[in-house]
Amino acid sequence: MIDKLDQVFVLLTQWVVGFLPAFLQPVAVVVIAVAAILVTFPGLFAICVLLERKGLGRMQNRIGPNRVGPFGLLQPVADGLKSLTKEDLVPLSADAAVHFLAPVFLVVVVFMGYAVLPVGRNMTLVNMDAGLLFYFAMGASTELSVFMAGWSSRNKYSLLGAMRAVAQMISYEVPLLMSSVAVVMITGSLSLNAIVDAQNVYTWGLPHWYIFTPWGFAGFVMFATAATAETNRSPFDLPEGESELVAGYFTEYSGFKFAEFFLGEYVGMLSISGLGATLFLGGWSAPLQVLGFVPSWIWFFGKVMLSMCVFIWLRGTLPRLRQDQLMNFAWKFVLPFTMLNLFVAAAWRFMGDGWLRWVVCSAVLVIAYVVMGRVGMRRKHFGPRSYRYAE
Amino acid sequence: MQEAISFTPQTAASGIAQMLWLIPAVPMLASGVIALLKQPKRRTAATLAIGSLGFSLLVALAAFGHVLSGWSHGAAVRETVNFTWIQFGSTNVDLGWVLDPLSAVMLVMVTFVGLLIFIYSTGYMAHDENFTRFFCFLSLFAGAMLGVVIANSLLLLFMCWELVGLTSYLLIGFWYFKPSAAAAAKKAFLTTRVGDVFFLLGIVWLFAQTGTLLFYNGGTGSMEETALGGLLAQHAGWGLTAAGAIGLLIFAGAAGKSGQFPLHVWLPDAMEGPTPVSALIHAATMVAAGVYLIARVYPLMSAGAEMHGVLIGSTAALTVVTWVGAFTAVFASLIAVAQNDIKRILAYSTVAQLGYMMAGLGMGGVAVGMFHLIAHAFFKALLFMGAGSVIHGCNDEQDIRRMGGLKADMPLTFVTYAAGMLALCGFPILAGFWSKDGILEAGSIWSVSRGPFYMLVFGALLTAFYMTRQVGYVFFGHYRGTKHAHESPKVMVVPLAILAFFAVTLGLIGTPAWPWFRAFLNGQPAEFDLHAFFEPGILALMGTSTAVVFVGLGLGWWLYVGKSPNPEDPDVLEAAAPLPWKWLSNRLYMDELYGATVIAFYGWWGRVADWLDRRVWGGMVSAVAWLTSLGAELNRFLDAKVVDGGFDKGCEEISTSGGLLSQMQNGRVQTYLRILALALVGLAAILIWSSRA
Amino acid sequence: MNPLTGYLLVAALLFAIGLAGALTRRNAILVLIGIELMLNAANLNLIAFWRYGPHPEALTGMMFAIFSIAVAAAEAAVGLGLVISIHRHAHTTDLDAMNRMKG
Amino acid sequence: MNFAFYLISGLAVAGALAAVLLKNTVHCALALTVAFAGIAMLFLQLGAQFAGFAQILVYIGAVAILVVFAILLTRGSETPRDGVYSKFPLTGLAIAAAVFAVLGWAVLNSASALPGAETTSAAPTVTVMDIGNALMSRYVLPLEIVALLLTAALIGAVIVAMHEKEEAN
């Protein structure tokens, strides 16, 4: 029974596909899976938007949206209708084609990411051998769409915002990759299913999640920071910093295209949290062996929503980083730390079981964190500000 | 007579010999200091000159005393101090000085006479503004003359000889603003120079043969037997031995300096200089240098003379010396007769007397010649200074026809002048008589020929005649001059008196009875022997010479004394024999003869040289220049046609084609890419085409 | 027609298009784009031959392509860096103007 | 030859043509990314999965962005003053055509001799593990050399494009 509940969606699709002629079945399976993804994640998007506005309100000691529907639950529906009906303005000087293509390309690429995420047991759209690589390949393309958006609207602020966003995304893409490489090194395979299977092992009831290993924990922390930067959220949301660049690269967008960007951003956050959960939090594996009965996809979505809460929580508390601080942090702290993490993971791998490897790895990581934090990030006593005007 | 002189072997030079070099050095030093003085410093110049010469006199007397004491102890003294002057390669040139009777006597004579003349000239030159310069030259001359006297090396002697020549030039041309004085100085210098050239040839030949120029060097000197033996062995053409030839060459130098026959022309003209100069240089010392040189080189000249029993034979060199001396004596005396300038007469008389000395040396040996030289030095200096005081008295009037009757106005000068005149003529018992007598005696017994004897006797006659003529014109008759004559100051008359005393008494040291001088020079003991007079020919000889002197005096007295003809009308002799008189008064046209021959020759030779230089050498140089220009022309042609035409044109072609190629590299990347692609296509096409078979 | 020739033809076409781009465009960056295209065409050839070659399991073709991709990325980075620095000095990206290396 | 191959190669060629011929440089860059995507898909179709994803990651992710940055930094986005094409565009095209003709001719002629004409073997499944092993065994030297090369290129590009300090004043 539990197994049935766990595999409910899989069985459902097999039942539906059964009606179709044989040569159509593989295509049908794929179509159904894609449809499922396209339905669930935008739904989650709506929930997150509400959750975020309610959460932020609560954090800022105010109620948040409660006018639309009971306790404001219909607020996302209202937003959606609003964006659909709003007039879609395109600036005259804008480059029409690229202006139109930018949000489309963004949404397409972001959804492509979900192809390899293992939502539940046997519930991966495409079980690719180089799944992680595919995911990062798709992740890398989002910068291009951001650039197209910023450049095509022929607006100085949007171009500036786009440039900042692209620079930030490139800077944090490398640490993102490096931290995930540690996980790949330990599991020995790029496919996400293999990674989840590797973590889905229990000793004394406790799962072998990578987060519970010193290098895993460090890796997860770095992955989380890189993820928030990658999705331009909270402390790193400089590109669309309202106070300076109005709305960053999508200032000139309105109406549905603006909604698409919004959708793209939130779906990106969901997918990156999903990846984080898969890599470090054991994907759809249960936190305790005893809880094994609970269907796998619940754990996956639970972890994703937990990450979203953390995102929202971060947004409510941390102030915005300045551009140079942001870049310095990326190149002078996160990247070196993740590289060190690789070495520690290798050491972890070859030091055999026992308390020794725990002590050594954690000691090295803590010392590195303190030293790099103190030396690297010490507030430089800044000299007089030097202005450099664009040539 | 010339006997082998036994000299004590060279012992370590005594103290005085060591100091001998001070004698010439101090006057020279004095002249140097005077040269630095300013013109108005007259007193210091005079005191310096006289003081230095006085010091030299004292040292000379000390040296003479040393030699005298050595001689009196029976050992003739000859001490030499030699040192190496310069050394090149293996040979080295030695210099040195010698102290022996000959140099001692000369030292005393030169310093004594020089001192008297210095004192005399302080008075005579008092009015001249170049007083200091005069005394500078005088002391320089004295130093040089003393250098010649003490020299033991022919080279040192030659150096001082030239210095003497220089000072004579400076002093003759002292009044250089007078063109005649300047010309006379130049003439003197050049003629002595001709003589000196032969003298230098002699020196070099001697050095080549004997390897040393020192006279006496402990046996190895050039005047000693070993060197002389070597020289005799050599034969130098015309039957002369090397010794004879070298002797003759040296005699040519001496002839130049002492004014012998061919080179005597400069001496009369040298009278242009101030009178003390004439007295010092052209009477007493410098002209004597030539005679002294022959005396010093006598062993060389007389080397190889055969002995005829007692009489010593005569070598070819000595014969030549004698004949030249005799002829000069007669020749100069003849000219002196027809002269009207008081100093010119004395000049010709000096030339004559020098001829006597040379003849004396040639026939009678060193002692005879030297005795006459010493005697002559005294009375000729006296005569010149007397003439000087006469001229000074007559306000610089030199023509005797404008003087006369000075006997009364200048009694002291007249008395001393008369003494000197009598000594010169050879008046019995005066100095000149004994010295001339010695020479005549030597001439009478000369083995070669009796010609010179007769010529010398005729010369003595002429000497007596022209001297009385001169005294007659100057001191007797009435004064024909314009201004009133006056006696000279004491500082001039006192030296005259001293010299007069010596002119009278000097003869005693050389009389046949007591030949002290000859003994002293030859290093033999001298004993007093009255019987010498009674030798066979002596009395006859003395009788003939006194007779000759009296004939001369009487003739002169008869013709000239008391007549005082007025200056314009001709001389008595001139009236008697106008043609020979004219010849004699024009000095036998010797100057014109030289002018016609030597000067003409030089002129001609100058033109030849000029022609040679202009035509021959010039021609060659221009030919070379022409050749180089031709070469340059050829080079230009070659360069233009061959190099430019061929080579450069070729290079241009290459560079233009290079230009075309460089179009390809125009820096644009795309052109390279196009070429690349085309090449690819071409290559592929070829490959495919070739492999299609 | 066997599939390999198809791929080879496509690669050749892409190569020619890249070459045309490199030859005709004036802007240096577009020339670089042309060159990138030519490189990709070459990679395509490599993988095509690897795929239809006799020993696909030897992985040589694919490895070669991977290394070529890496090197091409480096080349693109340096090339664009050069173009940027040239632009800063000569204020132009016009290829014809960059003929300082003229012969 | 199945329909997908025609579709994808058409996409790639269209992208390439657009990249070469378009006026606006940014459009060319974007067209270039399309071409890269097309080529990546061809790789995937040929079974080289790793190469395909690497192509996407490297070219679309990095090189395209780099090109776009370069365009913006050198103000290429404004239309150039003196024409888009170099002086002799036609010769360029002609040469390119000639090269294509030669290559095409060579391919067609040697079609018979090409391997794999007969065996339509299934795509060899290459797993990342095999690639890893190959890299670490047979191709370890090229790997190290490429690592060195990339570092050098990284530093070199930075230095070349760095904005010298002194030039600022």
C-alpha cells in the first residue's frame, strides 16, 4: 500500500498510456510527465508568492495580503489575472525581436532544468547519465536571456542592471559547480538518481545524507549561498534593487512578459532548491528510516518548500550587498573554500572509516573558514573613493 | 828649441787644479746676473764684471804660483781633471781642463789685460746708455776666452771658441743702429765661421781616428805618443800624414779666428766696435786664441819631424803655417802704410804681428811664438787704449789727418803711446825687440828655406815706418781738428801707464842671456849666462834688426813728423807713387776680390738652386698632381658608368619587385585568410586531380 | 546516402559559412565568430567520424572534440581580450584599420 | 536519414548564416548561440552526450556571453560608420563557395570509401565513467596540458584586457 502510494503518479501515467497505440507510448509518457511538471511547479510558484508576501509581512510585523479570498489565499490568482490583463508596453527604441524572445528563452531554459530532477522514486523525467551536467548547461543559458532582456530594452538602467546580473550569475556559477563536484566525486556518477540512491542508505536509522558529513555541510552552505546569488534573491538581489535600478533588467517589461520573468525567477528558485535537496539532503529519501513509509515525493517537495522558506527568511533579514563586496565574496571566499572542500572530500574519501577523518576534515574546514573569513573579508580601510567615469 | 818635455806623470789633481774651472765660470755667472739687471743699474754691472774678473785673476795667479813652484822644484807640472760629459752607446765624450805652464801663462795674461781694459772701459763707455749690456757681453767674452785657455778637450775648446766668436759678433755690432757696425759684425762672424767649419772637420777626423778628444789623459790623450803614432801611420793624400792633415784643418780654424791671410778681411772692419772692444778682443786676447790653439796642438803638428842634429825638422803643416804667417806679415804691413784711420792702421799692424807669431810658431816652436804673443798683447792693448783716449780727447775724431800736435794737449797719452809704439817696432831692449829677435833667430836657422826670414825683416822695416807715420800725423805738427782736444780722465790713463811699464820691462824674461820664458814653458831649469850673446849668429842678428828699425824710424820721421799737411792734399807717398798708394789704400781690393768670387759664386749657386727647385722638383710635383687628377677622373667615369649603371640599377630592380611582393603583406588579417583559403582550394584541387586516375 | 556524408556535408557547409563570415565581415569580433563556427564545424566532423568510424569504443574522436572545445574556449577568451585591448588603444574594431603589422 | 537530422542541421546552418550575414552585431551573437545550440543537438544525435552538454555549457554559457560582452565593451552594438562588410565581400564569398565546393566534392567522391556506410550500428552508449577513465588513463597528458593552457589563457586574457592604471590619468 505504501509502495502504491509512493508510486501513485507512476502507476497513473502507466494506466493512461495503456490506452494509446504502442508506437505512441514512449512519446505519451514523456508528454504526460512534461505536462505534470508544467502544472505542479507553476502551482508551487503561486503558493510561494503568497507564502513570501505573508511571510515577509509577518517578519516585518504586519499581516500581509488578506483581502483576496479567505486569508488572502486567492492573492496569486489575482496577481495572475492582473498581469494577464495589463497592457504589454514595448518601448519604441527597443529591439522588438530580442525584447520578445528574452522572457520566452528564460522560461524555456528554466523548465528544461526539471528534466533531470528526481522528484520521487522512479519519478525522473529523463534519467540521464550526465544529468547534473545537463542541469548546469541549462542553468548557464539563463544569463544569456537576462542579457537579451537588459540590452534589447535600450534603457541605460536596464542595461546596467543586466550587466550586473550577468556578472553576478557568472561569478556564482563557478562555486555552484565546484561544490556540486564534491558530491559527484564522492558518489562517482553525474546522474542525480545515482546520487540520491547513494544517500538513501541508513545506519542506526540515520540517513547517509551528505549534509551530515563535514565536507557535505560546508558544501551545502556554499551551494546555498551560490544558489541565492544565482537566482538574484535576497542579499544578492542587486540587479533589480528597487532603490537604484528601478526593476533592473525587466524595467521595460510590463504585463505578461513581466509575469513571465517573475515566473522564471521563482521556478528557477524552486529548481535550484530541488537540486540542493537532491545533492545534499538526500532528494526524496526520508530523514529517518522509520519514516520510510511516507511516499518519496512528499519528502522532495517538503525539502523544496523548506528551502523556499529559508529563501524568504533570508530576504526578510539580510541587507543588500554592494556590487564589489558581492564580487569579492564570490571570488575571494566562496570559490577558494569550495576548492578546498574538494580536497577535504578527497581526503574524506581515502581516510577510511573512523573518528579520525571526522576530526581532521572538520578541523581543516573550520580553520580555513576562520582564516579566510578573518584575512580575506577583513574590512579594508578604504582610501578616498576614486571615481572612474565611463569612457 | 823643442826638446822632449819631461812632465811629471799625472798625479791626483792638486787643490788649485780642482778649482781651475772657477776661473771661466765666475765671469760667465757675472754676465748672466748682469743680463738680468735693468739698464740704469750701471754701477752694479761694472762692479760685478770687474769683481768677477778680479777673482779670476787671483785664482789664475795662485795657479801660476803653483806651476812656478812645481817648475822651480825641477818637475814641470801638468795636472788634468777629466770627466764624462755625455755617453751614447759604447763611446762617451769626455771634457776636462788642464793646468800646465802654457795655460798658466795665458790665464795670467788674459785676466790681467782683461781687468785693465774693464777698468779703462768704465771711463770710456761712461756716456753710453747701454753700459750694462756692454759689460754683460764683456764678462761673457772673458769667461769664454778663459774657457778656451784652460780646455783640455778639443770639444770644450771648440765650444768656448764658438762662444768667443758670438761675443765678438755682439761687441762689434754693439752700436747696432750704425749699419756699418751691423755689417762688420756679420762679416766677422761669417768669415770666422768659414774657418770654424774646417776646424770642426779636423775635430771630427781626430775623434774618428783616436777615439778621444782629450789632449792629455794620462797617456791616452790625443796629444800623447800612442794616439800620435796611430795618426802618423795614416796617409791622407797629397803626401800628408793624417796628423799633418788634421793639423792643417785646425790651422784653418786658427787662421779664421786670428785673421791670417785668406780670412783676415774681417779684422780691420771690426774696428767699428767701441775701442775697449778692439783693444781687448782684436788686440790682446781673441786673436791670440788662434795662436794659442796652434801652440796647444803643437805636438800634433810637429809629429814626425826628423831631427837634424840639434835643429828640429819641420813637417809640412808647420811649413805651411810659417809661409802663411810670413806672407800675412808683409801683406798687412804694406796695407797699414796707406791707411788714414788711426784704428785701422793698428788693426793691420795686429794682423801683421799675428803673421809674425804664426811664423814664430812654425819655425821656432811654442816658446818663441808664445813669447811674442804675450809681449804683443801688452803693447798692442796699450796702443789701442792710447788711440781710444786720443779719439775720446778729439771728440770721437778717428781720421789722423784731422789730428796733430796732441803732444802738448795730451802729454801722458803721448808718452805711453810712444813707449808702446817703440816696443811694437822692436826698438832695442824693449819687449818687442826681444820677441821679434827670437822669431828672426828661429827664421835664420830654419832648415826649410830662408824666404820667410827676409820677408819678416822687410815686415819689421814697414812696421817701424807706418808707426812713425801714424805718430807723426797724430802727435806732431799743429792741431788740424775742429774742436779743442783735452786729456783723458785718470781712470783711462792709469791702465795705459801700467801697460807701458810692462811693454818696456817684459822683454827681460826672454833675452838670449836668460831665456827664462822658454825654459819655463819647456819645463827646463833656466840659468843666467851672459855668454849666450856671443853665440855665432846672435850679435849679427841683433845688429841687423836694430839697423832695420832705425832705417824705418828715420824714413818715417823724415817724411811725416812736423809736416802736418792739411787734410785735403794727398799723402806724401801718394804724391810720389799714386798707383801703388791707391792700391794699398783700397786694401789691395781684397774685399772686391771676395765680392767678385765668393759672393758671386753664392749668387750664381742660389739662382741654380732656385731653377732646380722651380723646374725640376716643381715639375715632378705637378706631374704627380696631374696623375692623381687623371686617376680621379677615371674613377669618376668608372663610378658613374659601371657602378651606377650596372650595380645600382640591378638593386633598384630588385627593390621595386620587392615592393610588389610587399603589397601582399598589408597587415590586414583577412587578406591572409583569403590567401590561405585559396591555397587550400588549390592544394585540394591538385590532390584530387592527381589521384583521379 | 549514408548518414556520415550527411554530417560531413553539414560540417563542410558550416565551415564554409564560418569562412565566409571571417573573410567578409569588417568587425573583428564577427571574424572571431566566423572562426568559432569553423572550429565547431571541425568538431562536428570529428564526432561524426567517431560515431560512424570503425572503433567508436576507442573514444578518440569524442575526446579529441572535448579537448578541442576546451582549447577553443581559451582561444575565444584570449582573442576577445585582444580585440578589447586593441579597441582601447586604437578606438576601433575595424579589421582593415588594424594593419600596423604591414610588411 | 531521419527527419530530425534535417531539422537540426537546418537550424544550425540558419543560425550560422544569420550570425554571418546580419547587420546588427548583437543579433549576430545571438544567432551564433542558436548555431551553437544546433551543433550541440547534432552532437547529442550522434550519441556524444558529454560533448553535447560540454558544448552547451562552454559555448552557449560562456563564449556567447563573452562575445556579447566584447561587443558591448567595444561599442560594436552601434552600426559601424563605414559599412558592415570589408572591402571585397564578393571575393570572400567566392572563396568560401570554392572551399565548400572542394570539400563537398571530396566528401561525395569518397562517399563509397567512407566507413560505416553499411553498418548502421546503434549509437555507442558512452557513460561519463568511461570518459573519466579514458581521461585519467590514456589522455592524462593532454588533460594536464589543457589545464595549463586554460590557466595561461585565463591569466593572459585578463592581462591583455586589463585596464592599465597609469593609462587612466
